Amino acid sequence: MACNCGNGGCGTDYGTPARVSEKLVTLEIDGIEVTVPEGTSLMRAAAEVGVQIPKLCATDSLEPFGSCRLCIVEVEGRRGYPASCTTLADNGLKVSTQTPKLAEIRRGIMELYISDHPLDCLTCAANGNCELQDMAGAVGLREVRYGYEGENHLKAVKDESNPYFSYDSAKCIVCNRCVRACEETQGTFALTIDGRGFESRVSPGQMENFMDSECVSCGACVQACPTATLMEKSITLHGQPEHSVITTCAYCGVGCSFKAEMKGNQVVSMAPNKDGHANHGHSCVKGRFAWGYATHSDRITTPMIRDNISDPWREVSWEEAVAYAAKRLREIQAKYGKDAVGGITSSRCTNEETYLVQKLVRAAFGNNNVDTCARVCHSPTGYGLKQTLGESAGTQTFDSVMHADVILVIGANPTDGHPVFGSQMKRRLREGARLIVVDPRAIDLVKSPHVQADYHLKLRPGTNVAVANALAHVIVTENLTDEAFVAGRCEAQAYADWKEFVARPENSPEALEAASGVPAQLVREAARLYATGGNAAIYYGLGVTEHSQGSTMVLAIANLAMATGNIGREGVGVNPLRGQNNVQGSCDMGSFPHEFPGYRHVSDDAARGLFESAWGVKLDNEPGLRIPNMFEAALDGSYKGLYVEGEDIAQSDPNTQHVTAALEAMECVVVQDLFLNETAKFAHVFLPGSSFLEKNGTFTNAERRISPVRKVMPPLAGKEDWEITQMLSNALGYPMHYSHPSEIMDEIARLTPTFHGVSYAKIEQMGSVQWPCNEEAPQGTPIMHIEEFVRGKGKFFVTRYVPTDEKVTQKFPLILTTGRILSHYNVGAQTRRTANTAWHPEDVLEIHPHDAEERGIKDGDWVGIQSRAGETVLHARITERMQPGVVYTTFHHPFSGANVITTDNSDWATNCPEYKVTAVQVMKVTQPSEWQQRYRQFSEKQQELLQQREMMKAQ
């Protein structure tokens, strides 16, 4: 049955949060002796020994409030009837939770609640999962003496504005749980109690409806509501769930744990798991509500083939489709050589699926032409952290932020891109942590309710390294380094070289102010705060990596952390915020052309020998092609076949026209996905994939946490993705015979030192596990580099600031930078097929009022954005979030063509594209661009070819 605890957990609701204290107190509750940490409420102490005290306003995900008075108890020697949720346990107390007087008072309280509440329990959507209903039974209420003749709220108008939940004020008991959840858990402060006394009612904003308020639809209020006041529309439609399965969200890199609440094979709700180690019962609008894409009518569930992309699709059996793909790929290799084909994995897929794709490429194709979408987002993280610290991953848990005194956010927007962690970060900031934001745009963290950055270094896009060197200059020249830490933990000569470099006058804030645009005094003050403010943690995102100096900046960040001793304990560290659900995992699994699983180079004879022995085949010792190299080789005529699982390179990769030209030049493109996405429109074989709800496996989040993905319904196309890859490998002549993803993980563990201790049994037992998990760390590793760095001694690197080649000119005077928005995910293939489009129906161009006025642009105007690579047209949004000279857009809608204008400039070390710096001109226009018109015609033709397949099927 569905959980009745009221906060998304699957067991006892203890009423108030747990307290941590070395001091214990012992008391007696209903004659039972109980010992609890100091600061524990009487309500929680009672629940610890199985005594449930009636409650309505209390839940253990929120701080005690004491408004409903239902939880009153008697304490020997004290007058009155204190609320057990707000009364603390103490030594020697003797507490009674059930007496005739308490029962009488509680019935009276419940009678008053019910007297102003609709008695429609049999038809109410919350029937069977309503705490008000449960508590009426618990206190023995059998009649209500008060009628509805007087004033009441029963005719209040229901707010149906939100696409995912309704707000029925008539059923509100003003317990304040929703308001407190919005404040404490989410940190948005969108809800309040309007009015006083009898007139008190929950209000979004200033008596607005939910859609017009600042509500971000995270679902915390819905989860906290004990009645049907805030009701999920999917439950209203389908009824209460009958069972649930714990799984992991398939959106961002936070990796939230959810209970998929089910009726048979139908998902009714995705409730955040209170015991989830990454999210602790919280969620965002995507994970909580935007799961309907999995059963969307656009899903393709039958394999399809065609000879040319101008042909209609033909529906065929799995066997025929796989045989056709294998035949064409082998013919290409016979004609052009074994290196003429390759594969691309996706960070949306599980670890096990990604592992099999790279194994197929290396063992069945016989080359190392495998790459992953992490190439275009976090490949500089892998390079930079490997060089400096010795491991290509973040150093902390998310919970570590609660011990940070100073938080430095660089090129990341946690409240939009990683919202559950963003809420946790805001919680720590409200507790007093200081904040430095380094971003060209005024993200929400710069100033939002009860949160304000101490410093916003509003740099010019492309000058990250200049700002990092300026920060380092201040720290070194003002003797703010942690010399003892560096002496014991880092390479002395590398440190000396770095110190000498950053201390040079050309790296001073004053010397770099003209390039970065950041006032020198702000840089100096921010540097002093980071170095001297206590535990200092760095969190960074794609605004660091997606630059021509992305790898240099990751090195610079690691330098700052090492120089100040801010690594190797809670509250500090270097924390990359991964964009997609399994970016970390796709890298761990060996998806790069130069690395086997576990980040071991293909030229390493010992590592290669290990895999050759296990896989029974000779492996290539030369790195294969990266994604950009694949495109170049395709246009050169030497690369003709591609297997793409779960990735949409035609929309997500830069310089779209270059990418699509490369796809058109290939003779066989095999796409394995849910929908006919932009890449699939260039495909010759379509293999229908499975959503995260239809498969078993694991995801690895940004904190190296390996979490379970569990199948909650059968795959709509009949197969999980790993089974499809296995079929293709067998058809190519390389046998794979796994019967369950757990066997794939067992192989990964055998062959990968950091995974030696990982197994499905351990994940089942622990809920999740953070790698390294092996003989040295059998329970996993929450915090890395505690005693020493993985590489031994930490290594500093000289990080020279080299201005990007992408320069503003008279023709292209503005800089375009790109990012994400809360309601959508990556290329939007999933979220665009949900009601999330209500918040963001199209990508828009954010532009500063000064730049708009110069060009005669008004809010909402069509504007053309032209770069050296191409041109597109978007609607303008005039906003002071932007600085003059910089414009911003998102890339969630294919028609917007955001990547038509991004160039193919890339990071010097990894080829990660420089999405964040594109010189553009913006002008007022009246119609879509030529590219958009061509795109529309091509897409309509491809949809027509797909529909012809449907028509042929109908005949």
C-alpha cells in the first residue's frame, strides 16, 4: 500500500527530525524506559519505542511547529498538557501519552477540525491515505456536534492552475506543513499563511494562483500535506497506489531516490524516498512529476530499418533489425577498414548499458572509436582532477555542504541545474555560511529569499582562468596559503613553480581587471574570504568546463583547494556538479576512446591484458576517435558507421550544421532511443530503447554514489537496452551471454580496482554505495583524499590565462553563453513530452536592457542571433540578470537552434566544446532564420516518413 507517513518515507514517521548529540537523556514514556540524544522531542522519543502519539502538524522532515495540539501529553509534576512535538526529552521525565483526559481533549480538537472540513471521504482522492482521516479514527471521534450552519470554508474555489497538483482550500486545516516545507526543505518561500484566526488560509505569493506565484513545483508541499488540500492530479485520476518500488531518478546528476508508486504496471506517482542518501526525501519538478514521457504516444516501440534517410521506415522484428544493422556495419568495415565504425554512449544510460557499448566497440568492432556525451560537458573535469588529485571525480558527499563555512560557486546554477542539492545549499547559507558566486549572469543564488551572495564576481565569459589566477595571486602574496598542508600533502617543486607564477604582477587582480571585467577589490575580498573563512568548498559546473580553457580552469580550481588546505574532510573539497544522471558513471565505465573502465589507458599493457583475458579477444592499444574526430572523418569519407545509444548529437553538440552534414555522410547510423529524436532523423536503423522505469541497473551521481535503477514496469518495446546491445554484439560475431545486469556489474567489479567491492547485494543492503569501494574501503568512500591524494602527492599546475580565439568584433559585438533552466533537461526530449512545457514552452534570448535599447528591441520581439557558425531566431527577454555585452539562451527545444550558432572551438586537452563563449550579433527580425525553415521542412518530411510506416502497418 502507499505510504501513510505524510512525508514520502516508507516506515515510521517520528514526528520531528532526529537530533545528534553525544549527551544522552533517559526518561520513561508510558512506563517504557527510553534513552535518546539530548534535544530529541518527546514525540520522537515515544516513536523510538513504538508509541505513536496522534499528530497533524508534525512530521519528521520538518522542524516542530506545535500548532495542531493533537499531540499533547501529560508529564508528571508539570502543569497543563504540553505538545510532545515541541517539548524536549529530559532525564527523569515520566510521560503519559494515553489518559482519559488526553483522549477527551484530542477528540475535541479533532471535532473542531472536522466541523470545517468536507465529509466526502468516500469520493475524496486522498481516501485511504489521509492523515486527518487516520487521526479521527486514532482519537476515537465518532460524532461532530457542530453543523455547517455557521461560517465555513467549504465553498472555497479550487486552484487547478498547476498541471501536476490541485489546491483545494476547502480541505485545508492550516497545519502549516506546506508552508514550512517550502521554507525549510525547498527554500523558495513561495507559500505563506494569509489572514488571521478563522480567515487564515495558505496563500501562494500575494494571493496568486500556484502557476503565477514563485512556486517551483518541487512537490514538497504536496508531500507534506496531511489531507487532500494539495493533491497530485495523477492520484486523483488513477486512485491510490497499491505497491511501490524504490528506484533512482533519470534526470540530473544529483541522483535522487524515489518510490515509484504503482497500480499494477502503471505509475501513479513518483514519491521522493525519505531514506534516499542523495535527496533525503526532497525532489524537483522534473523527478517528482515529469515522468509521463515514458508512456508518451511518441514512443517508438517496434524496430525499424530503411536503406536511405529519404525512404519511409519499415517496421521489422528485433532479429531482422539487429541482423540488418550488423550486416551493414560489417560491410562498411570490409570496404573502408575496421576503424570506419564506432559508437557513442550516453550519460542517460545505466552503468551496465554503457559498459556493454564500450565493450562492443572494443571487442566486436575491434577498435577504440567509442566516446560519450561527457565529452561535451565534463571531460575537462576528468582530465584536470586526474592530473592534480589522481582521480577523475568529485571529492565529497552532497551532505558535506552542511559543514561548509564558505561556498564558492563557479559556472554553475544549482537551483536550476541541480535543484535538490541547490535547496540543500540554500539551507546551509540560511544557517550562516558565506557565498561567493563567479558567473557572468545573476543566477538565483546571487539574491533570493533569505539568501544573498557576499560576492558576485560577474566576469566576462571566457575569463575564468584569469579570475582564478587573480584569486590565487591574492592568496599567495598575502600569505593566506596553508603551508603545513601543502608541505605534507603536495609535490614541493610543482607548488613552488605555481606560487612563483601566480605571484607575478601580471596575475594580480588589478592587472587582470580589464580582461575579466571584475573589480580588483572584489576579487581581493573574495579571495580572503575563501582562504580564511573556515571550511571552504568549491562547486562548479559547465560554466567551468565548456571553454577552450576548461581543463586549465579545473586545474586552477584544484590548485586553489590544495593551496588553502580545503580538501580531504567534510565541508570542503572540489565538487563538479554533473549535468546528466550518469555523467560520472559513463566516464567510469570506459566510454572515452583512450581509456578502459576505471580510467586506465588503452596503451597500458597490464590493463589491456586484463581485459583481453576476460573478454577473450585482442584489443587495440591506440586511442580511437573522439566525437569531433568522428565528424571530421565522416566528412573526409573515412568514417561511415555509427551506433548511438541514448544520445542526441544532432541537437546537443555544437555547430549543428557540421554535425548533421557528418551524419548525412555516413552509410549506416544506428540509433537506440525512445523517440525519433534529431539524430534518429538521420538514422538507417532505429532500435527502440527503454526508459529508466523499464530497466534494471545502476546510475552513479556527482558524489560517486552508485544507486539502484529498478524495473517497475515491462519494457514497452520488449527489451531492456543492455539486451539490445548484447543482441547486436552476438550478431556481429562477438558472443555476450548475460542474463541480468547484476552479472554485468559483477564483471565490472572484477576488472575495475575502484569497484572490486561493488555488487547488487551490497547496494541492496546499503541503499547505495560510493566508490572507491574495494578491499581497502569495503563500505565505500564518502570523502576522498583524507590522508593522502589518490596519486600520492597532490600536484600543482601552472595555469596561464590564454584568451579564447572567439573574439568580439564590430560584426559580432556580443558574447552568447548558454545554460539550462529548472523545468527542462538537456535537449528536452523527455521534458518536452510532459506538462513542464507550461513553464518553458520555448527557448528565449536573455539580453540586457542597454543592449536591447541600442538595437530597438522590446521584450518579446523576434531577434536574429548570428555567429560565425550560423544564425537562428528567438524571442527576446529583456532582463538585468545579464551584463551589458552578454546574452544567454537555453537549448531545450530543437527549433530554437541554439547549437546552430555555437562554434566548434573546444578545450585544448579534451575537445570539450566552448559552448559558453560565442561572438554574436543580435538584431530585430520578423521571421525564423533560413536554417529554422530548412529544419522545419526536414523534420516534417521525417515525421511524414514515420507516419507512412504507421500507415503501412495499418494496411
